[in-house]
Amino acid sequence: MKLLISRTFEEVTPESAENGDVSDSGFVYESQEFTFRELVSEIKRGNFYREGATEWLSSCPWVSCYATGTERSESLHFDRANSERARKWFELALRAATCRK
């Protein structure tokens, strides 16, 4: 089964933060197909986690440019074009990626 996943980003500069806004945002990729195993790997590689009851996964912000003080964060989204049955696999991939042994 293929899962459709989108990855978005937001960048915040010190100036945009003063205005309570982002300096840039958009898609890293949109509606990309992943196998279950590929999605588990993507979640692990990006250190994605679920914050509260959101339907997307978030990364912790990191400084992407020390010269400008720009911070970047990214999110993984379960594409609405997926079937509801596929949602189960998205949830299982998150659990598999964040399971600690």
C-alpha cells in the first residue's frame, strides 16, 4: 500500500518573529508516495513527533542560517486523498518510528 504524504516548512527570522509571522513557508514535497517502511524511515530521519491531538507530525525548530538567525521547522501531513483505511498505516508508522526499545 502506498501512502500519500506532504511535507511543509516554515521559516522564522528575528524580524518576522517580532511581527508574529513567518518569513517563508511552503511545500518541501506534496502528495508524495511512500511505502510503510519508507514512511517510518522519513519520520525517524526528520525526528518528527505528534504534538497533542494534531493530525500532522512536527519537527523541532532548528537554526537553518546562523548569519540571519533564521529558524526552520517542518511538518508531515497525511494527504486527504488517502483512504481512511490508509490512516491506520500512518498511525502505525508513527508508532513504529517512535518506539523505544
